[in-house]
Amino acid sequence: MNRFLTIAALALLSVSSAHAQSDRPFNVEVVADFNEPWALAFLPDGQFLVTEKTGNLIVASQDGSKSRPISGVPDVDYYGQGGLGDVVLHPDFANNSLVYLSYAEAGIGNTRGAAVARGVLNLSDRGAALSDVEVIWRQHPKVFDYGHYGHRLLFDDDGYLWVSSGDRQKFLPAQDMQSNIGKILRLHDDGTVPDDNPYVDYVNENPLLAGTSVHSEIWSLGHRNPLGIAFDLNGQLWNIEMGPAGGDELNAVQRATNYGYPIVSNGDHYNGREIPDHDTRPEFAKPAIWWTPVISPGDLTLYDGSLFAAWRGNLLVAGLSSQAIIRIEVDGTNAREVERYNMGARIRNITQGPDGALWVLEDERADSTGRLLRLTPK
């Protein structure tokens, strides 16, 4: 596919559903401002944690009040696309107070890579702090670049931790079983590898991998920059990732499946060099939806609340360059875009609140702040 085709022609090539910019069926309340916010996680008491890419973790309340930055957060490599990323609570947070953070970590000789750390959150009248912080996962290898960290985090109902690991703009490592970049990974809550992961015994079939272990973390491979992961109501895992020049993808993630990047993509390289489309290589899994022009996905979430009753079971995409929230219906491993809501700003994160309202983080704006929005039905 030639990236220099007109936008109109590219739009006709997309297999995603035709749509119109829908009137927004929700009210938008501005709650607070943050400095380059990236992710949000609700605490049991209705407060929530917000990460700022610069390295701050903040406790906020639904009235917009905010704490001072929490102490004990690991040092982050704030540069380019790197910084403090996702935040999730351990499934048994009520008893263990464990919080998980993803972030860009500096390495030796100006290298860097994503990492995941966990620590115990201590809340008191004097402020908040993380203690007993330990790094439980790192991208391997660290590389010379500043983008495509991925590093979204997700716990499933069985307590496994899922990590989306971007290709770090290095292309071929997404196909390399000695690297955990360009992959979707499944771990225990302490970062160790489950015995039933698909590639645990891969080293026995490939003696050249002896002495390495990152292959055993891998659930699926051939991903570019997966910035959203979510399970639907039937337990199907989905990931959404940025394509190159065209070809953003939504994938129904299956065990031990290869999604083809950079060998195939429905986009092309930024320099105009073509990449073969998915249809040319049937051994690689095709996306359920792809977008050209791109939507630049920043996050993916399942809506399972009752406040937006018609949306229950839908996936919601945070659109960066598209400045939109994109609603997707899923059926098994099939999916279709059904509506797109223009938000007038780059959307980084969408989180469902305890009452079913949607809490939306804008990406940085011209004044270097991003607003926290609360969406409720009209």
C-alpha cells in the first residue's frame, strides 16, 4: 500500500466500519488538570491514582482535589515517549495494598526500556507513600530509542498479570523469541512465569535459546506498539496497537499466535517503503479491525457498567490523533466500530468508575496540561 495515496483513497481501503462523527450522548464535566497524565486507577474508597508521565503518582478525589506526589515511586526516564506509564491495583489490594506501575527505565550507555514495579501504598493524613518497591519485570534488551514502550498492565480474573510490550521502534525483535519486546506477556503477580505459558518448553525445541528465559513470558508476538489491552465479557483478550503510516490494529489475542509485525502490516514504513499486507501472508493472524487513516489508539477498556446501558460489553478506545472516543462492538473474535465521539483533544486514557461513569484523561494540551473529564449519560 502506498502511503502517498490521498486520504480519501486510503479511507476507502480501510476495512473498518463506516461511521459518522456522532453527536455525543453524554455530558462532559471537567474535574481537574494534570501534567501529562497517562493512566488512572480507582481505589476502594472512591479516590483514584493518576500517573503523570513526568514521574508523579498522585492521589485524587472525585471533587478534583489532589495530593502531593506520592513518595517512593521509581526513577523514570522521562524523554520522548518515555516516563511513568500505567497503574493498576493488585486484585487483592484490600488486603495487601499492592500497586503496580509501568515506566521507562534508563539502562547502561544511554539505553532504556520499559519496566514494571510494585509497591505497598500507604495512605495517611500526612500524605501517601510507596514502600517495599521492587521491579518485577523489564523489557529485554534495553535499546537506544525513546518510543514504543507499550507497557499497559492488566490483571485477569485468575490473578495473572498481562503486560503489553512495544517493539521499541526496532522492527525485527517483535519476531525474536530471545526478546520480550513486540509481545503480549502473561506473568504471575510477582513477575514469575506461569508453568502453562505457551513457550515455557520452547527452549527444549530450540537449544540455541539455552540460558535465556524471556521466551517463556510470551503469550503472543508480532505486535508493534500495543497501547491498550482488555478482556471482554466472554474472557476474550483484545489488544489495540499503533500501526506505522496507516494500519492501526485491533486484535483478538490468542495463545501462541503471531500477528506478523514487521513482516506484514496494513500500513507502510514512514519513509514510504511498502510493507506487505496481512492478506499476503495467511500464516499470520489478521486484525479484527484496522484503520487507515489512523486513529492513534492510546488505551482500550471494556465497558461493563449499567450507567451507559447500551454500551455494556463494548470496547472503548482512547484516540490520540483522532481526538475521539471510539466505541466497538465485539462478537467472539469479530469486531466492528459502531460510533466515534469527537472530543476535541487527544485522549490518552479511559477508565470506568465505580458507578459506571467514564473518567477520561486528555493527553497534554498546548499548555502542557491534560484535563480529567467525567462522562455521564445525557
